[in-house]
Amino acid sequence: MTKVVAVTGNEAVANAFRQIEPDVCAAYPITPQTELMQRFAAFVSNGQVKTEMILVESEHSAMSACVGAAAAGGRVATATSSQGLALMWEILFIASGLRLPIVMPVVNRALSAPINIHCDHSDAMGARDSGWIQLWSENAQEAYDNTIQAFRIAEHMDIRLPVMVCYDGFIISHSIERIEYLDDEVVKKFVGEYKPLYPLLDVDNPKSYGPLILTDLYHEVRKAHSEVYKKVPKVVVDVAKEFKKISGRSYGLFESYRLDDAEIGIVILNSAAGTTKDVIDEYRERGIKVGLLKPRLFRPFPYEEVGNALKNLKAVCVLDRADAFGGSFGPLYLDIAASLCNFKEKPVLINRIYGLGGRDYMPEHAQGVIDELIEIAKTGKVKVLKEYIGVRE
Amino acid sequence: MATPLNLKELSKKELRFTSGHRLCAGCAAPTVVKMILLAACDWPVVVASATGCLEVSSCISTYTAWKVPWIHNAFENAAATLSGVETMYRALKKQGKIDKDIKFIAISGDGGTYDIGFQSLSGAMERWHDMLYVCYDNEAYMNTGIQRSGATPTYADTTTCPAGAVIPGKPQQRKDLTKIMAAHGIPYVAQASPSHWPDLMKKVRKALEIEGPKFINVFTPCNRGWRTRTDDAILISRLAVETCFWPLYEVENGVTKVTFKPREKKPVVEFLKAQGRFKHLFEPGKEKLIAEIQEMIDKNWERLLKEEEMFASKEESQ
Ligand SMILES: Cc1ncc(C[n+]2csc(CCOP(=O)(O)OP(=O)(O)O)c2C)c(N)n1
Ligand code: SF4
């Protein structure tokens, strides 16, 4: 029996952690993630879970301890935001390079300087090439559901890679929403027993983790590593199918919203997709064929599927909640453009940067973008390829 | 019964750090590692290493010199990494999934301990993980080519503080990490040297028998970096101890005990003159610098003896 509650995103994810009951959790506070680990620590303190907490002195050590704990041979999780993720950066690559199935919610927040505690995606985008799988979530329900699925994906024997579950700081982490919790037993059964692979604690069969690999083999090892990522989309889809059986909720590599017959479209991540969908409904009522694509599996990026879903549109705007300073376009735009570049017929693409540092994304911003796309679809003319929207004059 | 720490019994034990590693000929690090693992011979152990000479030379894919489970994560996080391993051990033990009594040992160079890894080490000790952290102190960043570290002694010549016409090697004092670790209030802290191997092994054994965080700082000559003869590692470490440049002592539950007192304290020149990294100090006009080093050593040694005395008198009066 599912239970309907009104909770914050952080509380929902803390409850997913409680139901999954990782063997070891490392924690270090950073807004807006702090509340998640506080709530989970309370479950530990009250004996509701057997998890051992490591209350480290920094995020660098949080991720380092997660690497040690995962190599030791058990289920491991941590969570962070912003500067915390940036401080972990070095060890993120080690976690994925050693194929350790660590799960980490990333409560998206802007990076310093200037310091800002509110939402944007520059933290997770900075870590997009670290070899972690990234699942993105529109609301608290998706954050909860993705967290549960993340353990199955990370621990799948074809994969054994760490997974980040991204959701928007404050907008999702701290707002109260309606959530459907699954039963504890259902989640436990879905996630299953952890199966260790080459555990360090198997002292009778000693293994060496983290060797030096020189020029004679490094290239080959990296090629082999890159092959693993090809298997991820299928596992993500398979796990989603099984998840539907226990929850009734469907997930894929991305969500298409009124996209099938669309002529213009928006690509956007996380919470802003919700607002965009409402605006799309308004335009649809006026007969305008507009749709939305919301990536869920952002790393590895399912570019073939995304390209196929967008190729028949006339004009598409990719909305980025992060910029790539000194680069050409926002990070999401680059992946969308790459997904489309080999098609003969493809939409005209524009890139809009929105919502940095928690700046509200309002319906009128979506309206402005759609109006512009209507114009581009009609005339084929683009005024400006990349531009910030919602900037105060 | 515990294996007695004597040559006869130890020689029957398997070496859990094998030959065939690629550390330099005459490097003291593998000797120190073998001593540690032999002292731990009665237990299964898991070892974590930081990036450095020992790490890059002992596990070059597809070979490994480690016959115990071993993990290298990064340069500054051996302690944090082992915190994770040890915590998982406690979690799985509590769940009944593991029943062995496993010991956890971090082995890292001075750079990875005194400097970049200090935060991670300090945090792990404060969190009271049941682990022994050993620093093999070769007094510089050797793996990257002899750069100064927080452990480099005053006036040593390194590639980043080269002895020049104006600056005579490293101008600052070395960081007294052993004392800093003792200030963490952990149950056991010691300084050891491979030249006094029974003392070193006894300290390792003792540390492993104590529950909670332990730290041992081991003097570990590097012939490449110190410009010494290839086969002089043990001789140099003996001189370090006998000149009181590297006193052997332990701090057990806050009580300091000097474990070796040279019958006759040798002058530091004997230690300095055997090494190329101090060669510039023997140029004419530099006598003052050697005197300064001698003064520092004397002061530290006297302070250490006083510290020991202070605790001894307290214990007697109880
Ligand atoms: C974050 C980071 N900075 C720098 C390095 C480069 N590096 C690798 S080993 C090393 C020096 C190691 O020195 P130490 O810990 O004293 O061990 P030794 O090599 O002397 O045995 C350095 C600077 C690194 N691997 N990681
Ligand atoms: S450089 Fe020094 S520390 Fe490194 S392996 Fe050679 S002798 Fe040992």
C-alpha cells in the first residue's frame, strides 16, 4: 500500500535512504543538502536503520570514505551540493574509475564566487564528465523514485558505477509537495541484497585497488571503461520497467511532453520543466504545436534517442540553468546540438540561460521562449543564438 | 598465542609485501613496510596507501607487491579512505556478515601526511576510527622529485628550496607532526626507526592491540633524495636516533616515554655529513648553521626528557 504524504524533497529522499538502508553513509553539511542528511542521521540515532554514519570533516573526505567503504564491500551513499561537489571533484573520477556503485543525491546549487546558496545546475554540470551516471528529477516524487532506482542501476552487475541523483535546491529540496511513498518492504525487496564484487574485506582473497597504470595499458583500460557506459541506458530502462510494477509510475531515458506531433520544442532539466509544461498546455489550447523534452538520464547522454525525438521539429530552444564560461553554449545545449548534428533535416536550435543562483523561472519566461520559437519556425531567422533570459535591467 | 617478535620466529612468517616491487634499490620504505606487516603477522590486515613512492612502485598494473588487501585512492586521503573501509567493516560485523578480527593500517609518505593529507588524518583520528596510521617519513616529496615538505628539516637542500648563494636550503623548521598527533589525545602515538627494528615492531604490535586511532611516525631514509650511499639507509637512521635528531619515543594515553636513550649522544654533524642534501653546510663560513641545527636538536631532546620526567614523577606520586 502506498502512503500519500506532504513532505519536502529532502525528507522524501531521506526516507528513500531509510527504506534502502545503506550499510555506510558519509555526511558533511552544505545548504541545501544539509536537511537530507540530518533527517537520515535521526533515523540512525533512533535505531530505525542499521547504517553506520561517517561524519567527516569535509566533502573531500566524504567521497574518499565512500570509496573506501564501497571497495570494502557494502552499500554506500552520501549527498552534497555546490561547493561540496566541487571539493569532491578529484575523488569523483576515482569512484567511477574503480567502478564503485556509490549513490549520491546532488541538491543543485550555484557555485561561488559570488557565493549563493540557491539553485542552478553549475555544480552537477561541472561533474558531468566524471564518469558518474546522472539522473535528474523534476519534483520530490521523481527525486524519491530516482533515488530508489539509482541503487539498482549503480549495483547492476553490468554497470557497477556511481550514480548522482540531481534535484533542484530549495525549489524541490525545501518545498512541501505531495509524495507517494512506497511501502518499506516493497522498496527493500526492489533494491535487494547488496552483492559485493572483489571486496577488500575478503582478506582470504586479497585484491589491490587503485594501481598505477602506465602508457602501455591506460588507453586500453579507458576504452574498456567507456564501453560500460553503452550498457547503462538499457539498464536504466529495465530498472524503470520494474519500478513501474511496484509504483505505477513510468520513467524512461527522458520525458517527452506533447512532443510527438510538435513543431517547436523546449529542452529543459528538473523543476523548470513543470512550469514549462503548464505554459505548453496553454499554447496547445491555442492550437500551437509545442512540446517538451526533459532529460532524465543526462550521463551517459542517450544522444541517439534524444536526436530521434527532436529531429522532426522546426525549432528548439535548449534552456540551460548553467553557463559554460568561455565556451560557446550552455552544457545541455551542447549535448542536444551534438545529438542532432548528424541528421540531414534538423530543427533550428537556440540556447537560453535562465534561473542562475535561484532566479525564478516564471511562466512568462517560457512564453517568451515559445513566442520566439514560433517566429523562428515561421521565418527560419534567429536573432540571437545564445542569450540570458530573466535578467534585471 | 602471539608470535614473539624475534628473528627466529619472524623468519618463519610469510612476507606480505613481496620482492619485485619497483622502489629504488636501498630505499628504506619497503623495509619499513615489511617490518610493519611482520609485526602484524597474527592478524588479517587491510592497508591503504596515499599516492607517493611506495604506492606508485608497489602496484603497477598488472602486478602487485601486496599480499594483503590494499587500496590506493588519492594523495591526501589515505586516512579518510581507510575510515570508510573500517566503517564498512563495523557495519558488516554488526550485521553478522563478517566475523574476522581485521586490523586497518594506512601507510603514507610525509607529504601525504604532514601536508596535503593532514586534514583527512586529523579528521579520522578525531572520529576515533580503529586504525593505525603510519607515516614513512622520508622528509620530502620524493615521488615528484625531492621537493620540500612540512617534514623537511632545516637547511636541507631540495629541488624547491635549493641551497643557493643567498638561501641555504629550507629556511623553516620541520613540523613536529608526532607531537601534533599526540595533541589529538588519541590512545597511542610513537616515533620509530628501522635501525631499531625491535622497538619499531613492538610499537606497531602495541598499537594494533589498542582499540581506536593510533599514529606512528617512522624515519625512512631515501638515498635518491638525501644523496646518500645506496646501502646506507639503516646506518643513517641509526645516526638519526643516536644524534637525537629522531628521538624514539611513544605517547601512550597521554604519557610520554622515551624508548631509546643513546648512551652517548652523538653530535649532529655525524648525521649531516653522511648526506649530500646537507653538503653546503660544510662550506667555509657555514659553521653557524650547523650549530643552529645542533641547538634545535638539543632543545627538543631536553624538552622531550623533561616531558617524560614530568609524567614519571606523576605516576610515582599516585
Ligand atoms: C592532489 C595532488 N597533488 C599533487 C600530486 C602529485 N604528487 C604525487 S606523489 C607526491 C609526493 C609524495 O610525497 P610523500 O607523501 O612525501 O611520499 P614519497 O613520494 O616521498 O614517498 C606528489 C606531490 C598528486 N598526486 N595529487
Ligand atoms: S626516491 Fe627515495 S623514497 Fe622514492 S623509491 Fe627511491 S629511495 Fe625510495
